[in-house]
Amino acid sequence: MTAPKTPKVKASKKKRIILTVLVVVVLLGILVTAAYFIKQLIESKYFFCKSSVKFIPIDKACDGNNDCSGGEDELTCLSSFKVNTTFPVRLMTAQQVLQVYSPGPGWRSVCSDDWAEQHTQTACKQLGYTYKPKSTSVKVDTLLFPLKTTGPFTAIRPGTTKTPIHQATIDRSVCKSDSVISLSCSDCGEVGFQDRVVGGSDAFIEDWPWQVSLQQGGQHSCGGSLVSPRWVITAAHCFTGSKKELSRWRVVSGRTYIGTLGGSYVDRIILNANYDPARNDYDIAMMRLSSPISVGVSRKPVCLPPKAFSLPSQASMSVTGWGYLEEKGKVSPTLQKASIPLIERRKCASPKVYGSSITQRMICAGFLDGGVDACQGDSGGPLVYFTSSQWHLVGVVSWGVGCARERKPGVYSNVEEMLNWIRTVVEKNP
């Protein structure tokens, strides 16, 4: 008969099995990690032609020539879009007054007369990101400039609850209710209570949940802002050179620390067709995610500003990002924030600052003495302003001379000037 195994022998065998399993798991982990980084390295240098099973240099993808059979290297590329129409629905002033447009009469404020809950749903859907929309009435005699107490006005026609708002109205000389409609379409820009960018300080994504990192080949390239669960606003200059192929891009959201794993795929990158690289004019682009993000405390869209938002003189705004902590420095591993004031256009366009380089599509923010500024890597990220319990995206990090230099403040794309383009892009790419 065989002698029974002692407890010591059984324990030793169990330890060997556990150790073997641990070694296998560690080796598999190393192999998976190595495979991931090898894949990232290859994808940063080459485009894989599936139909002809070959690699071509990434610079040849989206260069206008069919280097893969069937031209697949030219199919998933960024595009540009020019708007020559007027988006027919908008909100005006900090009162968020609803207006509709038609070619003849132009813009008219919508009266509260005969307004129903379904009209609120319809109008907010036209305006983009919608979550628990609600409407209120604003007395005509309390309207802010440039709205006028004398109109022009328009009102809802009965029986038009499912008709697009701009097609469901009839002109009125006065509102019978003596009030107009104000809309609040979503919970955009709402965060809990709450400056590096240069001269800033550490931030938490829960306080700036619209901030995203645009990455190519696993490397942070630019910042961006969620304006809906599926759309990101960023800068057009982020896509120069060999950065035109969509599959290379990932949008990483919900992170304070700039991780490279995961992220959302992108199926549209649309540049403003008026973008002028030489002047940095119309420096704005939009990215559509392949699938919507899940909105939560660390992922939430920022509000687009209403037209005629009228930022107060020297308004205190916030800029965030993972950009360089100093000129010629390196990317910050953790999200940074800085508070900076609006610089009036007259000062920024003076000969001692930027002169005629400043156009209507730009706003300036920062300190003329220097010290606090956005920097490389912050490009495309948000400049936001807080009012009425919500943060509004007023600017997109665009350009500047150096970082935090004296008399060379940051220049940002003026979002309010680009609202028509933004809303039309979203409407044309549902």
C-alpha cells in the first residue's frame, strides 16, 4: 500500500501550483502589454491596407492618392464643411430667449402664447444636447439688449407640436401673453462646487467633466470639450500634417490623469472650411464619437453660449488641460486649471500686443504681465465662463506667442461667433 501524503507535501504541491499560475498570469500580462505598445507603435507609423494586406507609411493615408487597392486609405479621413445658410433656431442673451429665423422676416423672439411642453421638447432637440428640457416665460419689458420690447415677435400656431419650431410659427406684432419663451435644454455645464496650464494648479475631472484628451498613437495631442454625448469641439490646427486619418484618433474622457488606455473611437472629424492656418482664423473643428459617452459625474457636456452672451469686462474665466507646465516643457500627467480674465478686444488688437492679427472669430484672455497661460498640448481645450449655475464654452485654445509671456496673452476661437457652424454640423451629421 502507498503511504498517505503528509499535510506538508500537500501544502508544497499547492504552493507550486499557485506559483505556476501566478507566473503564467504575469507572463500573459507582459505579452498583452507588449502587444498593445507594439500595435500602438506600428499604427503611429503605418496604415494597414486590409484589402491588399499591406502596410503603407501613415503619411500616405489621406493624402489624396489611392495607395491601397480600392482607395481605402482615402475613405476614413477628416473633412471640411462650410456653412452658407442660417441655422433657424437660437437662444439669445443670458436670458436664453428662444428665437426662430426665416429668410424674409429674419430673427423673431417666440411668444409664450399657446406654448406647450411638446414645443419645448422639439425646440431643444433642434438645439442639440437635450436632458429634461424646460421652458419659462420672460416678460417682454424685462428683455436685455440687444432684444427689443417692441419685437419682432412670432407665436406658435395651434396643432404644430411635432413641427420644427421655425416652421410652426406665425408673426405677431405683440405677444398676447406679454412674455416670450426662455429655454433650459439640459444639465450641461452643471458640476459640484468647486488654477497647470502655466501658472495654474491641479484639477479634478469631476469639476471639469467636459474636458477630453485627443490622442493619436497613444500620445496626448490636443484637448477638446464635450458639447453632447457624441460631439467634441476642438481646434482645427490639431489636425495638420499626418493627422487626417480617423482610425488613428481616440478621445479619452473622464480622466484626471492622462491615461492612454481605452478611449472612444471617432467616425467624423470636420474642420471649418474657412480655417486659415496662416492667420489662425476660424480655428475650430468638431469630432463625432462612434458611440455616445455615458453621461455621469466625470463625463458631462459643457453648455454652448447663447448668442449675444455679453461677457462682462475682465470676466474671470477658466482654462483647463494637460499641456506644458512651462514654455518648451512637457505635458502634465494630471489635469490643470487656471483662472484668467477676459482682455478687451481693443487692448489685444493694439500694436503692442497682437495688432491686426486679432479677428472677430477670436477672443483674448490672460494677463498682459504674463505668468498664467495655456500652452502647447492645451490646444483645442476649453475656455469656460460660469453664470446662472452653468459653465459655458466661450473659447477654444487656439494660439499665442510662446507661453505666459508679457504682452502675449492666449488667443481663443470665439465660440459665439461659430454657433451657426457648430449647430449646422450637428444637424447635417445626425
